[in-house]
Amino acid sequence: MLRFTTFLATVLVSLGLWAQPDDYTWTTPSRNSSESMPCGGGDIGMNVWVENGELLFYLSRSGTFDEHNTLLKQGRVRVRLDDPSLLDGDFRQTLKLNDGYVEVLLRGVTVQLWADVHRPVVHLELSGKRPFTYTLAYENWRYADRPLRKGEGQQCSYKWAIPKKAVTTHDVMEPADDGVLFYHRNPGRTVFDEVVAQQGLEGVKSRLMNPIGNLVSGGKLWGTNLTFVGTADATYAGTDFRAWQFRARQAARRHEVLIALHTRQTPDLEAWRDGLRQTVASVRTESDRRETRAWWNAFWQRSFIDAPAGTKAGTLARNYTLFRYMLGCNAYGAYPTKFNGGLFTFDPCGVDSTQAFTPDYRKWGGGTMTAQNQRLVYWGMLKSGDFDLMPSQFDTYLRMLGNAELRSLVYWGHAGGCFCEQIENFGLPNPAEYGTKRPSWFDPGLEYNAWLEYEWDTVLEFCQMILETYRYRQADISRYLPLVESALTFFDEHYRYLASRRGRNALDADGKLVLFPGSGCETYKMANNAASTVAALQTVTRTLIEVKEAQGDTATSAWRSLLVRIPEIPRRVVDGREMIAPAKTWERINNVETPQLYPVFPWRIHTVASADAEGLEVARNTYLHDADALKFRTSKGWKQDNIWAACLGLTDEAVKWTDEKLADGPHRFPAFWGPGYDWTPDHNWGGSGMIGLQEMLLQTEGDRIYILPAWPRDRDVHFKLHAPGNTTVEVLYEDGQVKRLEVLPRERKADVVMPAE
């Protein structure tokens, strides 16, 4: 059956009916880890490179947080063939995208590295034309307690406020003849305890969710033909490490090394060992390989964007595909793919030579989430059809919900979950951003921070994503509805609470909420009715009502009442042009975001697909003529100008900014963008590029499906993307014409709006 499926796929590819991504290949070795290639699956990511005749890879897994909330790597593996003659001659390193693995061809030896999608196991397979031996080392820089150095706190929750004498506690390594067991065990007191005390929540501590207490992360590396030959100390990229070294006992034409990983919260170390043993016992290499490759094959059939190689459009499509591969490597993680590198960070000196810290380092934290950036990693998964990748993000918010609701209850005595910007994986504000030098009189529920104060509305984007998965896929979202409802409730309750403390009435003269003090992203501060917040509340409330009624739930009167209380999106007239205003009023500008365009994206109130021509003109005026929007415009990092241009049907602008967004990054692997405003790989850079490209090709409004609404007529493209209503749309566009249009289900073809001539 497998051979027949492979044959059938080959035939369908040749007929243009089966999409298969092109392999990505290097023909020369790399200089260091900054020239690594990603590889992964399930919830595992590896940076793979060949340097000085040695194959190396870093090992990462979702959710491996230490006591300070650093996202720890699980070590580095180094492989060297014992016969130098095998290293001479041709070299080839290939990311086999369709099957989800990396292959390295040395003279006479083939190395394949892959991660099992369905269980946390890495497979390293070496095969040769004649018997050979090799040496392998498991390398770890946490072999002893490591003091957190000045500046190194950026990798964890402490940031610039590291406690005196803070250390990352050492890992435990237990070598044996067939391999090594390794793990990091968080000590009794963690940053969670420090944050709870700092933020005055000791009285409800027993009710707070704590994801890092008693957390053990690690695994076992083993091979059937290995023998332990001792340890050695050395330095790589400025970081000292210890290597546990192994050698193949006898020459063979095939060798296999496996690494099983296990992460668990438990005070009982033996329970963690039991879980690891179960993972080790579950490995069935041949069937696991078939199932993993079948998963990746199916992944690429869900959706694709392809264009002729060697063209601008071809570069966009290739880099879109490479980025989507990295997102697919964390399909089933306990935690979402992080905006500041995901599972694929490398030695920090390869990003910034002044930050020569350990491989665990990344800016903007491990367990800390900058939600404004994080959202851009996940919006594109709707049109790509990667719905099974999204629960990692949704579940993170759902786990934080209880803590967010306790914040509101303890600080202000009302209902609804308060989700701050720069939020920890346990739902409380980052301690450094919360403020270490707070006045005693300051509201304990607020971050004492010029950028982050009153910045609460990003959670609504994830709420809308949840609702959209129902609209797109009819997904069962019942478990997430309490999150959506709680997030909306917070704004209703909190702003009536604040108004009641200022005066007699909780609403304005028109019966509307007064969203003051608020924040237009991190930019327009002390805002009144920020456009980004108003648009968010309108859209999420309206969509919640629609989804509930579509599911047969008619008890929506409370949400309809809320919808009536939400104010209008503010507008202003500048030089005779009506535009969306950042807010009704504001007191200062603190950053370089453009919330006046949030009604375009993510909230899609004014787009080229909407029927509101007057609103579209106002939004286009804002994009083209708002002085701040123009001043802040760039393709860097989390900037969204390419998305707004596409949504507004401004094709030339969309081309310019998307071409810049998805151009090759500064490192050897072209989808390792950044650092931008964050770190490398910059996944919100890639995410915003992904979204913008999708919007150029396909937009929807109600039942209508708009094809190529912002795509230049001189670029060929072939794509398959998803639309609401369990719909897929495949288009082949060549020589200025739609040569093929396939819409499933077929009756949805009547809803397609073709591009204007």
C-alpha cells in the first residue's frame, strides 16, 4: 500500500494535482550554528549543521521551562565519522520538506535526522556503503550551577531585575554503556513564588495555576551499538560545556541513535523516570517513520503557495513554505510556538556578538509571552488550514484563565479575566514589567510601566481566532467559550467600575462604555476609546453572538446588550480627509504601532472585501495619509503594513512590503529572519509575512470569496488556501489569467468573486 501511495503521489504531482514542496539543499558545510537548518516534528525542534567534518544539532522541546522560566534546550549532539576518508568529496545537506526530515550525504555515508510527530522521540540514522564506525557526544553546558550574568536575565522572567546570586541549577547526567539519561529538575522555589509575593496574591496562592513548580524535563539518548568512553570539557561559541562521549563498538553499515524526551510536573522523580521508560518502550522505528512521513505528506496537502523559481513570487512562496514547516514542527506542543525564535534559536553570539551567552538565551523570555507579537504567529493558520496547530496557543490562555480571573477579583472585586501584555505562562504580569520600584499607592492590578499600562485587549485576538476555527472548520470550541466570555466580561465590568469611581454614572450620555484609561497598543497611551480596543470588542462580541446562534444557543441577550454598549470606532478629519483616529483622545505616544489600522486587520471591519465603500475609503485614507502611520511604516519585525495594504486592495503597496517581509533573511537559512525588534528566528516577522501573502491571494466577507484581491497581474502563482465553511480554494494563475479554479465543496464556487480585469 505504501509503495502504491508513493507511486500515486508521483503521478498526481506530474499532473499538477498533488502539491509537493521542493527540497531545500546546501552543497557546502556550515561555519557555525548560525548557519544551521531546522528539523523537527510533534513538539521538537532541532538546529542541524555540519562544521569541520562534524554533524551537530541542538535539541529543543516545547514546555521545558526552568525555575526562572527560561525555555531550556535539551542539549547538543555531535557526531563524527571515525574514518576521515568518508568526509572527503561531495557534500549535501537537504531539508526533505515533504517527508519532514534532514538528510546529510557525506562520501559513502547517509545521515537522516527526524522527529516523531506522535511521540517525543528523535531518530538519528546513519547508513553506509561499507561498514564504518563513528563517535558521538551528548553535550550540556548546565553540567554545574550557572550564575545568571548581567544581561542574561532577558532569557527568563527576571529580565533586567535578576535577584542577587541567582543561578540556573545544574542538570543531572547519568551515563551508561548504551547512552546517557539527562534531566533538569526545578528546585522548590521558582520565579512563580517570587511573582505571587511581588503582586500581592499570597492570599490566593493555593488557587493559582503554577506550570513550573516541580517541573522535570529531560530524556535519554541511547544506541544499540554504543559504548561510553568518558567525559571531556570544552568550549563552543564562547560557552563551556561537558561532553559525554560514546563510540560505536563495532563497524556496521547501519547505525541508529534515539533520543526520547519527557517533561512532567511531579515531586516524585521516579514518576518522571517511569514516564520516560514508557516513551522509550513505545518506539517502533519503522512504523513510526511511516506514520511521521504520512503526517508531513498530509500537512502539505492541506494548503500551499507556489510560484516559479527564480522570480520574486518564487522567493515569497519558498520562504512562506520554509516558515510554515517550522510552525509544523510544534504541531502538538504543550505550549505555543514562541514569537522570539520558536524551537529554533541558536548560539546568541550568531545574532548579536555582544550577547555571548549560553544556547538557552533569547531576548524577551522563555515562559513570558508578548501577546502583541505572539498573535502574528497564529493568525495565518486559519487560511493555511493548520487548525490542529492552534490548540497549543488556545490551551495556554485557557490554563491562565483562572489566574486572570483571580487578578480581577482580588484587585478590583469584579468578574472577568484580566490578561496583561508581557504575561507569564501562569497568567500574571512579568515581574520586571510589573515594576520593581512601584509607589505604594499605585493600583496593584496595573503594570507600573509606560508601555504596558492598560494594555489588555490582545487576548481578544486569540478569542477571535477560537471563534474563527468554528466558522472555518465547525470545530468544537465549547471548552474555550468561557475564555471568550470572560475576556469580554472583563472590559464591560472593569470600565464600568472605573467610571463609577470617577463619578455617578458608569456609562456616557449615549449609554456607551467609556474605555478610559486605555491604550492604543503600546503606542497611544492614556487613551479614550482606542480604535484597536473598540474594534476588538465590536468584532468579538458580534462573532460570539453569531457562533452561539449558529450552534442553536439563543441565550445571547446579555451579549447583545454589551454590543449596544460598545462605543463607535473613532474618526477624525485631517487636511480634509476623514480617517480612523488612534483613539478619541490620548496623552502621549510611546511606541511605533498603528492601532488606527486595526479595524482593517485583525478586525476586518474595513477591507476591500467588505461591502462598506465609505468605510474602505476612510481606511485607505488612514493608510495612505495618516502622518503617524507613514512615519512608523516599515517591513521590520512585527510590522503589519503589508497586511493592511493587502486587506485594503492596495496592490502596489502590498507587493512592496510583502516582497521585503518575505525576502531572504540575514542568515544562511532564508526563513531565519530577525532579530527585528525581538530575536532570531523572528517568528512574528515570518507570521506577518505569511498573513500578508495570504491576504494578497484570498479574502472573504460573509459567504463571498475574493480571488487575488491584491495580487499583481504580472506574477504567476498556484495556491490552495482555506476559507470559512469547510471550504478550500485552489487557483492556478498564469499569464494574467485564472487557468484553474477548484473550490470544495463545489457549491461554494458560486460564492467566488473573480479578480477585476
